[in-house]
Amino acid sequence: MRTVFIILMILLALAVAAVAIANQEIVTVNYLFGQLELTLFALILTSVLAGILLMVFFYIYRSIHNYVKSGSERALKKELQERIKSLESENKRLEEELSRLQKEREDAAEKARRELEAEKNKLAEELNKQRQEREEAAAKEQAELAAEKEKLEEELSKKQKEEGRFEEPDQIDWPPKKGFWDFLKRS
């Protein structure tokens, strides 16, 4: 695109030069402070050069303006890039903290689960121990009651021998057992 523009400018300059060379007449130019006599060739070239200088100054002004504008845009772009880097690093830090907190939570949950499992095992052991103690106490009490029963039966048999009658404990006449509804029956 730039090459086409340069070629067009060269062609336009050649066309202006050809027109200027073709006009060699002397003309009078009136300006604010007086007048001047020049050849038409010099007047055309002076006008073209003045136009070129005007365009160069305009181009310089636009370039400076664009540079200043782009400088503020570059500063804004730089600031935004720094902000993006800052946010990315903050995001990375927060992700690391999140993963650390999740790991801590998982570790705490695992620790709590192990503690609960240990407490459960401890309670199960305590329950088994108490059950075993109760069974041992019941067995001991039963053994004591059986010993007491034997002792009482021996005393009973001794008394019966002393009194002269001897009955086997299995042959003792016990009163008949009454049922639940027997109290309603009338004798």
C-alpha cells in the first residue's frame, strides 16, 4: 500500500514539473505587503513546495499527536498488562491456597475418621470387657448360689436325719402349682 502511494506521488510530481516547465511566462504576484514578478514555472513550483511543506508540517503534527496518544495508550496497555500479571499471580496464589486448604480439610477429615474409628474400637473393647465382667460375675454368683444351695440341702438332710426322717430332695412333696386363673375358681 505504501509503495503504491509513493509511486502515485512520484507520478504527480512529474506531472506538476511537466506543467511547470511548459509555462515559462512572467506573471505578477500580489501579496499582502507588495507585489512580485515571477515566471509561471517558479510560481507553480513555489506553490507545490509550499503545499508539500504544509503537508509535511501537518504530517509531523499528526505524528506527534499519534505518538502522544499512542504513548498514553502504551502506558495504559502496560498498566493493564501489569494488572493482568498481578491478577494472574493472585489467582495462582489463591489456587495454591485453595488446594492447601482442601488438603488440610481432607487430612483433618481423615484424622477425625481415624480418631472416631479408634474411639469406636475402644468403646467396643470396653463393651466386650463389661459384658465379659458381667458374665463372669453372673457365673460366679451362680456358682455361689449353687454352693449355697448344696450347703442348704446338706443342712436340710442333716436336720432330717436328726429328726429321724430322711427324704431325698427330689422326693419332697411340694404343694401343687397354681395357675394364674386359679384364684377365680371357688372351692
